[in-house]
Amino acid sequence: AGFAQGRGLVRLGADGKARRPIAVPGENPVTGLAVDARDQLWVDDGERVSLLDRRGRLVRTFAHRPVLACPAEEGDARRYGDLALGPGAVYVADRCRATVSEYSRSGVLRATVVLPGGTPASGLAFLRAGQGRPDRLLVTVPDRARLLVFDASRFGDGARPLQVRKVRRVGGGDRPQPTGVVADRFGQVVVADAANHVLLFLDGDNDFSLYRVRGVPGRGGSGVGRLRSPAALSQSGQDGSGIAGNLWVADTGNRRVQRFDVGSYTWFARTVRAPDVEPLAITPQPCAGAVSVRVNAGEAWTRTPQVTVRVVAPADATGLTFLGSSTPEPVALREDCDYDRLLAAGDTDVQVRIDGGAQDGEVLSDRIGLDTQPPRVRSASVRWVRRDQRWELKVRAVDRAGPAGTTGASGISGAHTVLHSGRRNGSAGTVRVVDGRAVGYTRDGRSLAWVRVLDRAGNASDWVRVERR
């Protein structure tokens, strides 16, 4: 559990007993927490995301992009901001602006979505595909009493929610303020309502219908099992263990953590205080080595024009100038060597001119492909090959986005990926697409009912039903 004071985290065992606290980088408020499958801890403080190993050692850290100043006195950490993990992705709800961003696990920005209504989000949760529905990213917006539902596979700049659900007022309470949110593998969703001091249980596979309320609406309390302004939630995995599905609640108004089972039992209510630990020091990545420029850590493609450019300049350089299709822009040298840039239409690379020193006027560049358009499946068919005793899947697709997001020739060049499944929004297997055609074989025909195509930048087509021949 983290605190608005930052600095460190308290740790509690399943029995509620305190364990050794964990220091975190800096002194900004702890805005979001998540634990991955390797028991590594992800921490967001409103300006940066840090990864700690299971022993509390700092593995790496990356800044929000574009760089954001979000001091402790701005953006109430009890109300705004969160972090959630998806397959290969880190989702961050900014505490000081109304955006949700997706990053790779190494910190490369993939997409930024401006939330409708212009107010920051409070909670994030990743809901895996099920019942014919896609992987979904759930976002709570307390100032608008809304739960936003995004298609995680189509999450990109300008994405709109699949659904905008109004969080219901229950039991004659106050206007809801949804904060923390969790979702389990069965599609069940729990939302904390800080204004009414309750937890709302929703069916994520049935239009997020409300089926249960825990707490007394509009009446906060300090007794065991009662809540006062709950701000955040976590949930143990549905893995069959003794704590499977248990809810862990940041009962903020009571300054404690509570552990609930999936029914009505309260295992403990433990008062907690911010630990007195020294924050971890952040050692910037050395800005040294050969003179070079690198875009998005060397990735070849991006689906957002917002990129991070790392420039190692000569020691005697006095500045840099970014070139390209737009007007040349001089910039001062940065100590961390990282610069935020916005690609323009038609850009196929980033060019940087060195100003001053022995290499004055020399231009460095790195290629990057901007592709914001999803591919389109033209046809998909499957047939039984008696001679080989297996199913043959054929897919034809077109991707009209060129290397800079411009219209290119029809057909797909290079390798793309086809997901195939027995039902819409599943993912039972993959084949590769080369030059617009894909042929794959399998002995299990049950996984060949639906297909979708992913391009190199991660844009996804719609699911298309496979024709049987």
C-alpha cells in the first residue's frame, strides 16, 4: 500500500501482519501500484513509472511521455491516477491530466487517449477477453461518475470507449465517485465508490449490470468491514489458493487496509502509516558513448506520432536542431539525452543537426515508421486437406498505410500476424502474413472460426468470420 507522502510502501501479509517496508524512488505521491507474474512491483508517482524486483531493488524507471510535471500539491493522489498491466503493456492514468497512456514494458509510448469530459481518471483495470468480448481496459472517472470501457486491442490515439457506463447511485446515497476498480478472469468487476463508502459488484459479461453492494450506502463507518472513502482496490488471482479472489481495500478515510473474501467475511482491518524510509535514488541512464540518435529505443514502427528521441551529442556541442518536414527547431542539450518529438505526416525518420563544436553541422538520423491505420481482412477461408489430414487456413488482407501512415499500395508487404480462434475475440493460434496472403495448417479445426490481422505497429483489424469450403 502506498501513500500521498510517497517515499515508501507498507507491506502486509495475508494475515495482516506488517512485513518489511519497501522504499520507492522520489518523494512524489504513490499514484498507482501493480504486481506482475514475476512478483515484480510497478509503481507510478504521477511523473514516472518505476519497476522494482521482488526484493525491492530498482530495476528501471521511465518518465511519462511527453514529460509531465506533476508535483505533490497538484492532482489529489487519493482521487486521481493509477497503473495497470496488460499483456506486454503498462497502462497509466495520469494524475495531473485527463489522459490514459499505454507503454511497452520497456517504457516506449504506444498510445495516449484523452478522456471524454476533460477530467482525470482514478482507477484502471485490465479485463481479459471472454464471452465473445475483447480484452478490455476499464477506466473510472470520479468527477463524472463514469466507468469507461475501451477495447484494449484497439487502444490508440483518439480511441473512443466501447461503452460509457454511468455508475449508479445506490440506496439513496450521494452522487457516486468511482475510484479503484478490479476485474477477475471470470469477468466480474468491483468498483469502489468513495462518496458512498461502498464497493459495487458488476457483471462485466452482462453489460456491467450491478448485482451486489458491500457496505452501507452513504454511511461511512469505522467498524470492521465498514468503509470510509475507499480509494483503491487490489484482488488476489482466481488461482484456487486460499486467498483466491480476495479483495484488498485501501480504506483511506479510516487510514487502514482491509481484506475481504468473495462473500461477506472480513479477514482483517489493519491501520497503516507511511513508513519512515529513505526514498530510492534514481541514477539517470548515462548520457555517454558514441555520438548517435535513437528513436523509441530502436523500434522500427510506431502507431503514435509522439516519440522519444535519445541523442548522445559530442561533449563540445552547444545545442541541437531537429530537422525534417517541419520547420527546424533548435533545442538545448538535456542532461538525460531524451527529447519528446511529434512526427509530422510524411516523416520516415528523425534528423538531428549538431550545433557547435568540432562536429558542427553534422546531421544524425534514425528511421521510424509511423502506421496509425489498421489492416483489413478481405477474405478468410478454411478447408480440410484429406491427403495431409489437416485444416488449411487461407487469409487475404490489405494494409493501406505506408511507412509514414500515408496511403500506399494495396496488399501487405512484409510480415504481419494472423490470430485465429474458435470464437470472436479469442486467440488460439497465429500464422504469418506475407505479401497479403497467409496460409496456416492445424489439425484442430475448432480454432478456425474467426481471424484478425495485426500489423507491425500493433494495429489490429476487425474480427472476420472464416468461410468453410
